[in-house]
Amino acid sequence: MRVESFLNIKVIFFKLKSLSTLNSQLSTILILISAFYSHSQTVISVDENLSRNKGKSMVLSLAASAVLPGAGHFYLGEKSRASAFFWVDAALWVAAGTTWLYSDNQLENARGYAVRYAGAEGAPKNLNFLSLIGNYRSRGGSLYQNSSPDNNEDYNQAMLRAGLEIDAEYPNKYGYIWDWGSSDNPETTARMEEYNKMLKRHRIAKIAFQVSLGTMALNRVLAVLDAMRIYRQTSANFSQLQITPFATPEHSGIFVNYGF
């Protein structure tokens, strides 16, 4: 509640010259006091926004914002802010879904490409294993005929040079064998490069998916904090009195602000 008092006051300086003039001056003071009250103007206005959410639950508004950004704002009557948080969250859901589908599609395409051009029949849809297929031309070595003349490009030979069993990470059986062909053939090299591009696109899309999820979480945190701020500003149940004097050529007086 805001109370404003506009007081028209004429300031008169009294100088007592003798005791005989005291009564007349006291009379003059009483007249001025009477004029003070008769010319005062009081304007009262109530800011309903200070307490429009006083009867609502802060816990409910915060919980709603955490589950669906914008729901808490809608509950508090902030429809424009609710719409903003909601559409941001909707856009992030679309981004997350799109990047996840694209990432999964690229991984599946890479697996199919390896089956077709590297003979990786039955290969699992596992990024770590499929990455090995892109890092080594073949897996054959001492047990399988290796078409690549360079043993440094064979996975089994790399394991043996590292002092490990060839099946220490993955079984050396059907589904885990591949061969892109000789490094002397430019076409097989181009196929390996195309395969690795598919895996790269998968990784980039996966990062974009993770960023979308992180941004969704951040959007919920911001929605909760903003809903808390709005609730505190619109559910006041305390009293506050503020008095501010003012003076202009036409008026002089005080502003009285009272919040409750």
C-alpha cells in the first residue's frame, strides 16, 4: 500500500519582540496547523502484484519448473515467461532426439559398411570395436590369411607385439574378424577413410546429443531459480514502511510507502 501526502505549507519565521505578542503569535501558529491539515492531500494506492501469489505453494512452483520448465511460471501467473521456458525446452527435446537418431544411424551405417567392404559379418554394434576396424586394416595374423602386406596394420599382430593375447580384448572368432584389403590398393584406402568419416559423424552427433541434455538440465535450473525469484516478489507477507521527504516550488511534504 502506498500513501502519499502532499502538504502545502507556508513557512513563517516568528520573532518574539515582547511577551505581549506571544498570544497573537500562538494564535497564528494554531491557524497554520489548521491550514496544514486542511490543505493536505492523501492518495492511497495498492500494488496487488506484491501479494498476488501469497496463497500459492513455492514448493509446487519449483517442482513444476524442475519437471517441465515454464509450468511453475504458469502456476504463478507469469504466462509470457512460462511460454519462453516451455518453447526453449521443446526445442532442446527436438535437438536431443534428432542428434540421437542421427548418431545411431551413422553408427549403424558404419557397421553395415564394414560388413560390406571388410567382411565384418556379425560385428557387434559397439563403438570401441568398430573403431578398431577403422584403425587396423585387418584382423587375421597367425590364424587367418591377411591380405595386407604390412603386418603393422593387422590388429592381431599389434596385440602380439604389445605382449598380449590376440583375444585379450575381443574373441578371435566369427563376428570379430575383418579385412579391408591390401594397402597397395587405393580403393580400399578410400573405403577405410569413408568408414572413419561415418564414425566421426557419429561421435560429433553424440556430443551434440550430450550438449542438448546438458542444456536441458541447465534450463531447468534457471526455471527453478526464476520461479523462486518471482514467488518471493509476488507473495509478500511482511510490512515495510518507508518515509521520503520531498520539496518542489509548488509543494513540499513527504512520501509514505507501506508494503504488506
